Amino acid sequence: MSAPLSTPVRAALLMLASTFCFGLMAVAIRFASQTLPTLEIAFFRNAFGLLALLPLLLRAGRPLPRTRQLPRYLLRSAIGMGSMLAGFWAIGHLPMAQAISLSYSTPLFVTIAAVLWLNEVVRMRRWAAVFVGFLGVLVVVQPWSHAFSAGSLVAVLAAVLSAVVAIQIKQLSAVDSADTIVFYTYLFWVPLSFVPALFVWQWPQGIAWVWLLATGVFGTGGQLLWTRALKLGDVSALTPISFMQLPIVSLAGWLLFDESLGRTTLIGAAIILAANAYIAHREAVLAQRAATAAPVEAAKPGE
């Protein structure tokens, strides 16, 4: 009988599985985009995602999650919908490697948003990493070149809105559990995405249903696996694993859509990922210092 896997190994495997799910979701979105508009793909992704989520939330007769933060969830879901639409459009219309590379700029914007909304203190090292990361974004976008496409700015917009959502989730998680946050997000996403989809509606045909189902199942699966991985492991150790999504979608783009990985995209992606890895490392170091200092502070006499 084999020995049980250690916690770090389980966390790494969960993160790797999450990365594959998100990569497969991107491929399904790209296939679906060949025959269906982005607004409709987003609706079916949310509808099928909610259907995949419900059996997990209702297992063993558990009641549906409750919350007292419905207005916050509505705002979070509306901004998240904007990020989803922009991200889906980018995956469907840009080279896949470029779209995914720019999506990795989200942590850079999160750092800025945390200063503005949460009054977090960011030291010079992390600001330097953010600056280097934005240089990587510029290398991918190439605003100075004839190869520049305004569509690449849509991918950057998706990253900006995703950063705002990350801050909102941090605020919501101070009160609600992860399952509650995911459930109410999907509950709002379905009607929010259905209304605009009606204006461009066309019934999916044949294999398009498979791609739409795959976006919901792989998207929900990726989120659940990602959440559980971060519960078990350190962000600094797991973040580099999530970068495996780039070679996965690059290979898929080459095999399935005859896309080549441009040199500037590769260089820019490497810069962005290196900056993200450093930011994750610094956050882990600071969190460890805070956890170590807390018991010492609590033990001081006369306080």
C-alpha cells in the first residue's frame, strides 16, 4: 500500500489540475468563438458552470449558502462579467498565447488596487516588480510597432477588471466562505450574461454544444481546484505552477489553430511571469513575518 501524498505535493497536483482545466476552457472558448458571439458564450459558460456547481454545494443535504452582502455581490458580479467578456473576446480573436500572456498581468494591477482600495503598504521591491511586469506587458502589446492590435488592449482591460474583482473577493471573504462567494457570483452571472446575449442570440449547432458545456465544466472545475490548492499550499510555491497554462494554450494554438508563438510574446510573457513570481514570493515572506511577529507582540507584558 502506497504512502499518502504529503500536503505540499497534493497542493501542487491540485494547482496543476486547475491549470489544465483553465487551459482546456480557453481552447473550448476558442472553438466556440468560431460560430457563436462572445456574449452568448459567456452566458452558457455561466449557466453550465452553475449546473456543475450545484451538486457539489448541495451534497449530503446541505442548505444553499446564505449571505447579507447581496449588493456587494451584484457589484462584484457586474465587474466580473465585464472582465469575463473582455477575456473571452481576447481568447476568441487574438492569438491564444498573447491573450493568456496579458491575462497574467492581473497581479500587477492587484498591487495597485490594493494600495488604492485597501490602503495596503507596498514597499519599493514590489513596486519595482510591478514596473518590470508592465514593461513585459508593453513588449507583448508592442504599441510602437506595426504589429500592434487594438484588440490586445481588450485583454489588458480584462486584467484590470479582474484585479478589481480580486480586491472585492478579499473584502467579501472577510464575512463569507469561499463556497458562498462562488455560488452567489454564479447566481448573478447567469441573468447578467443572459440579457445581453439575447441581443445577439443564435442557437448553437452540433458540436458547439460540446464546447459550451466544456467552458462551464472546465471553468468551474478550475476555480474549485485552484481554491483548494491555495488552502493547502503557499502562494509563492504554487504560482509558478499556474504559469503552465501558457505552454498548454501555446501548444494548443499551434496544433489546433495553426498559431505560432511570436518572439516578442515569449519575451514579454517571461518578464510578466518573473515579476508575478517575485510578487508572490514577497507576499509569502511578509505573511510569514507577520505570523511570526504576532505571537511575540501578544506576549509582551503590560499591553
